[in-house]
Amino acid sequence: MRTLTHDEVRGGTLLPELAIELTPTVVVSTALATMDFTPVHHDVEGARAQGSKDIFLNILTTMGLVERYVTDWAGPEAIIRGINVKLGVPAYAGDRLVFTGTVLAGEGGGGGADGEFTAEVRGRVSLGDHASGTVRFSLPAP
């Protein structure tokens, strides 16, 4: 896989859409992989007893998917410098999480000449925005 260089990206660049099917296996396995044993992430009856309609993604998984979304597009040498994400509606098992994004600008006025950029990222499910915010990342020189 090739990494984008900082001269290939400009403000307004659209990231390709990424859709993830949130099967019960995905929800449970990612909760367990992050050592989150809270019942709302793996026990349907436990989640319902706490007022949820089903099990749902945990925060660590959501943040990991936001990072994955940017680095899958930018390439393996991209470095995440910061993530500022607001959580919205739950991402329940059986739904589809769709990420979209746009590069806002590079540091210092939009040129990205120093290799650092900010992308606005949104992850939506059928109920609305699950995660929205910005990701700061840097790319290597050509």
C-alpha cells in the first residue's frame, strides 16, 4: 500500500466512503479485544435491561475505526497527530456504520506544505451521526 505525500493533498480533498457492517460478532469481538467487559457491548439482555435496544460499539472501537478510516486512505506512513471526536447516537449491532470525510486544510493556512493536515470525519448509522469530529495527521514529503 502506498502512502500519500503532502503535495498530493489539498483542502477540499474528499476521502472515499467506508462502510462497516456492525454484525453482533464485530460488536462483541471489538469490545473483548479492547478488554471492555461492560455488558451493553456483549450481552443483549443486559443491554436491554439498561434501556438499549441492542448491544452497541464501545468508545475505544469507535475511535479505532476513526483512525483506521483516515490511515486506510492516507497510507501506512501517515501519522495521526490528534483526534477530536464527539460521540452521538449509539452504533447498534445489525446496523451499518458509514464514514465520510473531507480534508479541511493543512497547517499554516491550508497549503499543507509542512505535511500536516486536518480532516473532518463523520461516521453515520441509521439513527444519525455516531461520531463526528476532526483528525490531525501528517504525511511524508515526496
